[in-house]
Amino acid sequence: MQHVNLVILPSMGYSGKHTNISKPTATWWLNKLGYYSKEVKKGIYIDGHEHPDVTQARKCYISRIAELHPFMPIVNNETLEVSYLVLPPGKRIIIAIYHDEMSVATNEQRHCVWLAEEQQILRKKGNGRSIHVSDFILETSRRLFLTKEQITEMHCTLPHEKQLTVTDAHVIIHPGKNGDPWWDNAQLMKQIECAIPIFEFLHPGAVGMWIFDCSSAHEAFSEDALNVKNMNINPGDKQQCPQPSKIPLNNLPPIPGERDTQGTIQLMVYGSDHENPDLRGKAKGIKAVLQERSSVWRKLVQAVGGNEKKVVGLCKICKASQIEKDRLLRIASQDQAEGDIIGDDGSFNPSDSGSDTCCMTRALSQQQDFLDEKPLIERYIEEKGHICLFLPKFHCELDPIEMYWGWTRHQYRTVSDQKFSTAKAIIPQILNFVDVKLIQKFFRKTWRYIDAYEKGLDAHQAAFAVKVYKSHR
Ligand SMILES: [Zn+2]
């Protein structure tokens, strides 16, 4: 409105009170031009999350949940009473635990931005002091923590060395200038290490289905992961040394005269007894790792007409894609710095060359053991005998903890005096105040969405179905 009244109309020779447009007119036109207003907070976004890669991720996620659903406790839709199933021997109860993070700026205010279709608001860390909460919720017992009675019970039943020192899984920090460091993957790992024993005490024998949102931090790989991005073509120099790996059995079988290495354990570093003293203890690099996978190396050599020297380390296509990817990431981060808005989700497949033999880097990245590599938190949770899932991007409606955050923010706004000291004291109280029935209602809503998506509805239809279902009730 201000732009039209102060810039556009005067430039056309119109000025004065009677030629101004009003706020409703500006709003009406923005809507007509395809913009929509969005409150700057996390919520349920529809636009932009029906991209093919996102819907594919949703399909995978929904079918995995559907597969595990029969082993989960049943919550009565009317009474919200939890009942546990009697499972066949050898099967274990599965309980969903949702994780998420929330940041409340002390001087949090509602404000809106206008977005074109397909634009999304990205989460930002915020300025100044804020309260950052990282927590888990369960349908069976709201937040992941032990009550006073349960702590007493834990002290009585667990041997001294197994007693939990942390009995509440949430972590609340106060990042910002002169405050705590920003939340990162290392802090999340520590939190998970404490959260799993709490869950195991609350639900002995059950398998936790730990669900995280799809962020780069949550999907970070460990330093010793099988990841070509951390490796050089040649041995030594500065590169990460991946853990040993089993050479995949689905590689081409060896031909006569070729060493059969399939299924053997391959070290990614040269031994201290290597014949070449210069290589001892050094990371092998991509080329040597491939050469030890004889049939894979043979395929690469054959692809360039049998001349070993012609095998390329990183081909133009894969390299260009990397540069292109870097460029897109740069643009995205610039947009983010300027206004936290980017069109689309910025996702880009770096290696869309379509061939496994274009270069060494691509060939190794397509080896089954490299493809199977899992993010650090997934690896850790699976090692502990539990399940780890990542939500598809942009699907806040599949995350009941988002609704819990929404509720928390709302409660905070009604009592906030915008002072940091108040926020610091009050937010933990609000978080603790939530009733298990409310958490179960958030879960019910998520289950309705899962059900709608499982029936093949798209996001718009699912949102409609969930709304109709609710009003019908
Ligand atoms: Zn390539």
C-alpha cells in the first residue's frame, strides 16, 4: 500500500489524499496477483510441498509407518485411553517418539509476510536472546521424562551403575549474544544418548520409533561415514578416512584371473606395514578403494576403451553439477540472509549424470555400501535397537510436536512481558503444564493425515479430509 501510494502513483502524476489506495485494496490486489500472507512462524504449509521428490519421500515415509502401525499401542479416539496389544512371540511393541526444536524470541510478535505461490518461510535463528527447546513427545506419556514417582521407582529397581542421571529428555538453552552456543548436531547427539534410556525405562522391551524432521543437521553423517564428498581421488593429504566396509555382494562377479573381493572387509586406510613407506597409515582415496573392488574398476576401465589412464577422477558432469549445486546453495543462503524466503526447496541432485561409469567419484558413490550409509543419529538409534525415521520436508502436519510448539507459543504470548528473564522462567513451566490428553489430540490429528495420505490423497485433499473428519465428529 505504501509503495503504491508513495512511489507508484506519484510517479504517474497522481498525488493527494483522493488518489491513495487503502489497506484492504492492497490486500485484495496481492491476493488477486497470487500472493498469500503467512504468519512468520512454523505451521502447516501446503504450497510447495507437492514437488515430485517431496511426494516421493512422503510415500516412503507413509508406507514405512503403515508397515509398523500394527505394532503400535491403540489410542481410543473418543476416550483417548491407551491400550497395548498382545503381540505374537518375538514381536515387540513399537512406540512413536517425535522430536523437534523450537526457538522463542523473547520479544516474539506476530507478523506477516506476503509470499508468492511456491515460496516458503525458512526457519531462522532469530536475533537477540531466545529460548531454544529441543524435546520429544509420545502419545503414551506426553513429554519424554520421568515423574517424581518414576524416579523413586527407578532408584529402587535399577542397579546403581544403570541409574539414569538425566530423567528429563528436554534440553533448553538460551543462545544468542553472550548466551549459549547455537544448537547443533553434537548437542542433539548428546540429548539422544540421554533420551533413549529414559524411553527404555518407561517402556521396557518396546522399540522406540524416533522421528526427526528432515534438516541437514539431523541428517549429518559422521566423519568416518562412507561419503565420497569427504574423500580425495588419490591417497593421503587432507581427507577423511572412512570406517572399514564390506565390499558389496551385488557388484559384478570377478572374471578368471581377477581377485574375488566381494563380501570381504575393505580398510579405507593403508596398514602400517604397507610396502610403500610413504603410504603407511594414509587414507587410500577413491581410486585405490575402487581398484580393490576389481570388477568395479574393470567396468570403469572398459568404459573408456580399456585404457586405465583414461579413467577420470571427477567428470565434467559430476563436477559441473557440484558447482551448480554450490551456486544454488549460495543463492539460497543469500535469500535466506535477506528475507528468509526461497522459492522451491532448493533441493538439487548433484550427480544426475545417469551413468555409474562417468567417473571414479560417481562409481564409488553408487556402490551399495556407500548408498546404504546412514546419518549419524540414525546409525546410533539403530545400534541401540530402535527405529529412526525422517519426516518428509515441509510436512509439519505429520509432526504432532509442531502443534505442541504452537500451543506453547500461544500460552507464552498471553503471559509474556517481552523480558528475557520472564521467558526463561515461564517457558519451561508452560512446557511442563501440557496435558497428556492434549498431546494425544495432536497425535490424533497427525494420524488422520497419515491415514489420508495412505489412502492416496494429495496434500490439499488430505487437509480437506482431516477438516471434514473433525467437523463431522
Ligand atoms: Zn561423473
